[in-house]
Amino acid sequence: MPDKTPRITVITPSLNQADYLERAICSVLDQGYENLEYIVIDGGSDDGSKEIIKLYEDDLAYWRSEPDAGPADALNQAIQHATGDIIAVLNADDLYLPGTLERVANRMTQPDEPTWVVGHCIRVGELDEQLGQLNATRPKDMAGFLMHDSGFLPNCTTFYRRSVFDSYGRYDSQMRFAWNYELNCRQIAQGISPTILPSALSAHREHAHSHSAQNTLASGSEYIDAAARYADRLPFDQRHALWSNIDERRRIYTLARSETLASQSRGDLWCQLLRRPWWLANEHYRQTLLKGVAHPVDSSAGRVDTPARRAA
């Protein structure tokens, strides 16, 4: 370890995660990292989260509990207060594993000085029971990352140098789910690739009340919209493949939404068809439009792409 360890700012955004928040806070403070700056931004929870934060306020550089415009907006405001050389986000229902900050500091102070480091994470359930491991992988290329064919970069094990936000801007505050993915797209579009640290750095909690689990369709659609922003960065053949990929995923999500919102299904299907009339060429779409949601989903249409594994 160098004589002077880099200052690491960890930001925890939270909204009504009192069941897990204290464990997340302790996993950061118990790192024992000497140059830590810890910020907790609560969106105005009404489940006792504020009282939990107050128990640890002497160990926090900054905290607040008040309504905000969403997680990306909260994080951008936290970054304004951050003074760290390295910045990371740990959600209130996730955990850092012991020694994570020291391992990251060691890697990011190596001679090549990576600006973006991502590690592996383990999957845990509501009671911290281990469910498996998710290994981070570098995208093969930008097209693969935009089409979700390559590159798995868990949010909870991602560490950026402050220069990333200075050079590429902060999170898109209009996004509620894909804000980290969109920032990564921005970097990859400029030829920047993450450095993979071959260690498990965090535990990603899977539970029914997580932000992504409760908003699967909205989350997936936002990831698609984020990818579409960068189509013009690709050569024509890859751009055409991406548009086909996006169109297919949008159609699948539209059909999935019709299954979950049966009372609005046909109106939604017709609305999407007016915007994308070529969807009428798809037999399953036609049958669902004509017969309603009782029409069985064609397994050949593909699976609904869930961003939960990408946003772990």
C-alpha cells in the first residue's frame, strides 16, 4: 500500500430500505479504511431509515433525508459534496465484503492508474444467505455492450476516479434505473474500458422489494432507451444490428407489459403499433392484438431482458 492512501468516497442512496440499511452502513464503516469519506443520501424514507442513519452520523461526512428526483439526482447532489479521488456507489440493500476498499485502492494506485475498476460480486438473499456469484466481464466492443451481448459490470462493485465525472459528466438525472449503465456507455463510446479486478468486492442482495424487482419492465425499457442513444457511434453494419436488437427487445417488452396490464393491453399495443407499424408483420404481435393477453406468449419471441443482473 502506498504511504498515502487515496481518498475514497462511498455514496449510499436509500429509500425505505430500513431492513437492510444498517448492514450496508456497517459494511462500509467496518472496512477500517483510513481515508474514507462516507455519504448517505436518503430520499425521505418513512420506515425508520432516518433514525438508523442518525446512529452513525458521527462517522459520516455528510447525510440528509429529504425527497429528491430519483437516485441519479440524489447521487449527483452527493457528488457535489464528495472530495474523494475515487468515487463508488453502494445501494442501501447491498454490502461491501471485508477488505474491498483496500483492494481497490491498491489496484487503482498501480502504475497504469486505471480510471474505472469493476470487481465480481456474490448474490445474497434477504437473510444474507449466499445464492451464487456474478463475475464481472469487460465488453468485447461497444456494439456488444449496447446489445447486452457482452460486458457485465455490476454497479455495486464499480469504482471511478473523480476524473470520470469531470471528463464525462455526472449521472443522467432523468433516468431512474439505467443511470450507471448510461454513464458506462458514455465512457465506452470514448474508447475507455473498465479494468476488471478478479475478486468479489460486494454482496448484491436479491429481494422482492428492491427498486429493480418492483419495476422490471420500466427498468428494462430504460436500458433499451439508453442503448439507443449511442447507435450513431457505431459503423453502419453494427448500427443496423443494434436497431434490430432494440426493436426486438421493445416488442418483447410491449407484449410483456400487455400480459401484466391486461386492462390496458390492447390500447398499449395499438399505441405502439402506430409508432412502429412494421411490428404488424410479427405473427405473435398480431394474434395478441386480435385475441388479447389470453393468447399464449410465443417462446420463440425471445426472453424479456432483465437488467437486474447488469445493474447488480
